[in-house]
Amino acid sequence: MFLRLFACALVACSSSPKTKTTTADDAPERFEDLAVLVSTHLHRFSPASAVELGLHDHDGKLPDHSPAGLDTAVAQLEKDRKALTGAEVTTSLERMERDVLLQVVREELFKRVDQDAYRTNPIAYTWSINLDAYIIRDYAPIARRAQAVIDLCRDLPAYLQQARTNLKLPMPRTWIDIALLRTKGFAEFADKDMRQELAGQANIAAALDACKQTLTEHAAWLEKQAPSGTAGYALGKERFLKMLAETQGVDIDLARLTAIAEEDLRRNIKAIEEAAQTIAQDRKPRDVVLEQADIKPEPNEILDTATQQTEAMRQFVQTNRIVTIPSGDVAIVRESPPFQRYNAASLNAPGPFEEAPLAAYYYISPPDPKWPPAEQRAFIIPTNDLLFTTIHEVWPGHFLQNLHAMKNPSKVLKAFSTYTNVEGWAHYTEEMMFDAGAGGRTAQARIGMLKEALLRNARFVSAIGLHTGGMTVEQAAKLFEDKGFVDPANARQQAVRGTFDPMYISYTLGKLMIRKLRDDWMKKQQGATLLEFHDTFLSYGAAPIPLIRRAMLDDDNNAL
């Protein structure tokens, strides 16, 4: 998602130059036309992502993952990579747009070729089933949104049959389990939430009946595969490092990456021990941390607490000139709708291409009142943890980055983002805000911030171990318990996520790259302020951080 450097803004406000391109086959000669063409291909290959951006020509569509469709997509992406690699650009903005598009194409090729996701991973098929997109916001009349659901439900049987045809057996057991969980969740969602939200719309009942049946049949197929599930989820050293290069533009050797991960883990363990000793020198740090984790709002107070925190952090950002807030928009704190309560807290913002002004929501999930009291209390986010969750999700994290994206004149930089930038920025803001005084710099607030950091540190270390070092899910879960202060159930969930989302190292990796860029840039720009750095960084959207480093420092070799 995200953008704005002064030079780029000046270029973007002028007319686009008629640049020439070294073409691949029949690729357009002008770069601006090539950018549109490649973007169109990427949106067609991922219509659910296009809908999230607010490109509603893709409503109700599913991608073609037939064997022929998969081959056609790879051939087109190879052609687009060749055209972009040879494209001539004459401005700094065009250079950034070209390289961002090239990184997205490389990422898509890595997923389709190196990971072979659509022939090996059943989870890959679930990301396109975006039923919730049509009921969260009234971006169009309800009849139009209901028709998109009907269209998706109509095409879903063929789409999931493509999955069953393509997927090679046996599959990793953790991947089967997650795909099964998501598929059953979709079936229940279609049967309950969608039916309730779209009640009375023509033909919707029959469509949702068919959708539920299709999803139930696919879940039954997945259940049959579970007993033969394997532990073959690891990418291996070469593919893991290639993943970083192809998806994030980060070239690094494994020894260096591992050292960085372990060093930041040690740094934050030392810091949380120091904070705990400030509170109680005569007690074990772990006991103090766990005691702090039990300081929570009551279930009926958590929305008010989150609302107060969002208002306070917005004011803090303005008063302390942390970063420019480019509009008066706010994220509305709301109780999560039932179908989104798998996350304790999350941001749901409208896409940058929505034509109508639409609200953004900062969702907080209450505990289920049917749970035992102890489970309800365990689910509630501790007050200090919630403060840094609010910073991460809203001010000045994801929501503020999204506001900068909305103002970006570049359609390319609005549309495409990288994991290390998006999650790296949001995670970077947590420690940055604490250092600036958020939470009063108390030891209690520091523990809240550091617990979030240690969770992300454990992801970093476990992903490397799971995919390059023979680490088991059980060993990874123990790491989350011991180093991340995570309870056993959530530790297991975090470990399992690492088997299918190895790039969840992006939170810490991105944070460290942004922090290094900040330090290096401010040394070079004598007298520059934190606000100037943040505004400049956000002016490039969520482009790969090495590309932003190149633009800001003329240096793309020292991102870490």
C-alpha cells in the first residue's frame, strides 16, 4: 500500500514523457503503457487483491488455475519480466515504478515456479475466495454486491476442482490443516453471515446453498488427504534466500541473516529483563512480565480503551511532529464482525482506488461470552500490549501509511506493496513511538512494546529454522513460549504459520532495514528531522525497502 518524495511529487504532477522501451514481443513502446499492461495482468491473476484495492471490475471473479491457465500465466509473467527489464525510463519516478513492477512480477514467478504453490499448497487456493469483501462496506448498491457473490459462487465448483486436479499428493500436514480450517470457515461464513447480510436479494439463497455445498465437498476431500500428510514444508537454504531476493529485493547470505535475527532477539530479551527489574528487582523477570500481561481492561471496556488510545496516539503524532497526517480521516474503533474474530485486533481500510469515500475500521474482537471466564480473560489483549497494537494498526502504522498511499499520484505505487515494507513500517513505529515518549516511557509500557517485538523475533528465528535448519513445529512452538512469552496454544499456532508463511520474518526484517535507513539518511542529511525522514520514506509507497534506500541514499547494497 503506500508514497511521497518531493522530487517524485514534482515529476508526477507534470505530463508523462514519451519514453521508449526495449520490447519483449508485442510489449508497448511507451513505459506508461507498459506499466498499465503489466498491472492489468497482475490484477487478472489475482482478482481478490484487485477488489481489495477498490478495482471493482474484478468483483466476483476467480483466477484461472487450470493446468493451461497456470502455464499461460507463467509465460505472460516471463514476458512481462523481460519487457520491464529492458524498459527505458527517463525520470526517477518511472525508474521506481518499473522496478516495483519488476519486483512484483519476480515475486509472482517465484510463487508459481520455485514454490509451485498451485500444485503443492492447498492454502494457495483459499486466498481468492474473498466473500467478505462484498459485505464489509457499502461501496456499491447491495444488488450489485450480491451479484458479485452469485458470480463467485457459480464459478467456485470449477475453481476448487482445478485445485483437486492440480495438487500433488501427499501434501504437508500443516498446510492441509490450515486449508481445511479456512475452507470450513468459508462454508460457515457463506451459510450464516453472507445469508444474513444479503437476505432478500434475488437468487442469493440458491447461490449460497451451492457455495456451501461446494466448500463442504472440498473440505471432505482435504480431510481424506490429512492422514497421509507429510512434514515436507521446508523451502531449503537456496529457495529461502531466493525468496528474499525475488519477493523483497534483499540479497543476503544465510549466516548473516541468522546473525541479524539472533542479535535482535538477544537485544530485546535483555531490554525486557531490564524493564522487569525496574519494576521488581527481587523477582524473576519472566514472572514480572507475565504479571504485567494480566493487567487488562474488562471485556466491556476494551473498545473504549482502544478508542482512547487511537485518539491519544493521533494527538501524540501531531504534537511531537512524528510524521505528517495527510487528511482528517480516522479509523473507527468497532467490535469485530463475527467472521473476523480469529484476530484479536486488526485494521480494515478501503482500497486506494475506491471511488466513494468509505470508512476504515480498527476491529477489536471481544471474547466469546460462552467461553469459561478464564478463557475470556486470556483472550483480552493486555492494556500496554493494546497500546502498541493500536500504534501498529492505526497511528502511525498501517492506517497512516494507507492515508499516504491515498494521496500518492502514482497508480503503480498505490497498487503494489511488499511484505517487509508494510509490516516492517508498522512494527518499526512501535519502538519508534516508545522512544519518542508514547506510553510515558514507563517500564510497563516498555514491556508491552517488547512483548510485541519478541513475538516477531521468534517468528524471524523460527522461520529460518523451519525452512533451512531442520527445526520441527514442536521446537518452533517451544521457542515462541520461551522467548516470546506466548501461551502454548498460540505458540503452536505461530509455529504452524511459519510452515506456510516463511516471510513472516518481514516484521523484524523490515523494521531493521527502516531503522538502518533512518540512521544512515539522517547522518547524511544534517539537521533533518524525524518527520522529514518519515514523510520521505512514505512518499515511496510500500516499495521494496532496498529500492527506497537507493532513491534516498543512492545506495542499494547496505540495506541490512
